[in-house]
Amino acid sequence: MSRMTAHRAALTAALVTPFLLPLWAAGPAQAHGAPTDPVSRVYACSPDGGSAARSAACKAAVAANGAPFTLWDNLRVPDVNGRDRQVIPDGKLCSGGLPAYKGLDLARSDWPSTTLRPGAALTMKYASTIPHTGTFKLYLTKQGYDPAKPLTWSALPSQPFATVKDPALTNGAYRIAARLPSDRTGHHVLFTIWQNSSTTDTYYSCSDVVFRAASGSGGKAAAPSTAEKAGGGSGGGRKASGGPAATSTTSAAPSHTAASAAAPREGTGAPDSTPVAATPTASSGPSAPMMAGGAAAVLVLTGGAALALRLRRR
């Protein structure tokens, strides 16, 4: 290679490489997710959580965290391979042991919660972006669970009460159908593990739930109201609709009610407003800088190619 040719190649590389490296380092976007019904702590306390995000528990979680839960769909740990109890430490189940989500591990009883009925049918709505194969495992804390203490593995049964493999992603969410245990009362944590089989990631989430006995001699539950869910409200958050209706309670924490047979809304003609996980914004996620960097790279590539061509013609 002549000295002139080498000079041209070096000049082109110097112009283009600084823009290509950030794009390569960012990598392709991944699929993410979290439960929006029963609402998970990470979603309720995110900027999309609406009025729930303004609760005392969520404010404390964000303060302990040192940053808002903008990436509520990104609570994932790679290479666990089913060794959940060995990899995730006691007291850090809700954060998956990730420092970026440590505020979710606060032991308190006023987290935004969902009201359920013992033994009722449940359809969990798990918002996600891209279809992935994997297995969902749902656990409920044992009777006698104390929300004032950190959540540990010993507070959970050894086996999940429901396991669902490869559900379909429909209208931006998985619907996980299960039958709730009939022996729970009071405050509990619905702990969900989603172990991907198409990636090495495992997702963890905590949904606070309160079990209420059916009212009346006929066992008929109170009819749910049209109160907004955790994803709605005037706080600018997106609604997580398409699942069980919400209800107002006198609890200090925001609460929602899951109907006994929470059927998906597909085919009803009602629009599904499942939140789009990690929507790119100017201040969150890798997608925004990737787009900006991509545009800049195109311009520099074009200019660099033109410059190299002009040098070659000399």
C-alpha cells in the first residue's frame, strides 16, 4: 500500500470510527417487561405509574434508589439459569439484587396494591415489547407474611402456584391465567419470575396484593368501580388497561381490584392501551442516542466517502 493510499484510509477511519463505536457498543434493543396488573412495584413507582407514583412508598423507593424507575421494564439478571435462590440474595428479591432498583426492596406495608379474592381466577397482565419464549412462575408469600420485614426466599413456597410456558404476546402484553390459592388473607406479595429461553435473561417482579374475603352470605364481591388504574391518572402516565377493573379503597396505599375472572379484552372491540415498554425519550434508554448517533453517522459516512473519493482522484 502506497503512502498516499494509507493516508487516505487512515483519514477516512478517523472520521467515521468515533461515530460507529457508540452504535456498536449500544447494541440492538432488547425485549423487556413487567406486570401492570396486578401492578408491580417497579411499574407503579415509575413515571408511567400515574397517581401510584406519588404514593409515600413510591416516593421513599425513588429516594432510596437515588433515581426514578424510568426503565421499569428492564429489571433483569443474565445467566441465572434457574438458580434464582442461589443468585438473588434474601432481602433483594424485588430488585433482583440490582443496585439500580434497590428502592423496591423497602420493607413497608403501604406499597400500591391490588385487591384479590382467595381462590379466584387471575389473569396477570405482563406488559412487554417483543415476543420471547420463556416460562413464567408465580409465587405468593406464605400465610403470615409480614410486609414490615424484607422479603426472603423462606417467605415463599418452594413451588409456584402457577407455571405458564410461552404464552402469546397480544396487544403488547402477555396474559398469564392462573387460579389463586384459597388460603391467603391480608397483605401478600405476588412474586413473578420470567425466565427467558430465547435470551439468557431472567426477570423479577413484586406485586403487592391484599386478599379480601367475599362479602355477604352469597360470597358476592363488591362491584369494581371505574377508578383509574396505576398507569392512569393526571400524572401523564399511560394507562394499563385491558385487565381487571380498578376500585377505590380506604387503604393508605393505592389499591386495585382484580376480578374473579379477568378475561382479556381481545375481540371485544375495546382498544388496548397497554403501555409500550421503554418508549424512547430524549432522557431515557439507549434508543434516543442511537437514533441521533445513527443520523450523525450517516452524515459523516457520506462526507467521509466523498472526501476519500476526492483524495483518490488527486
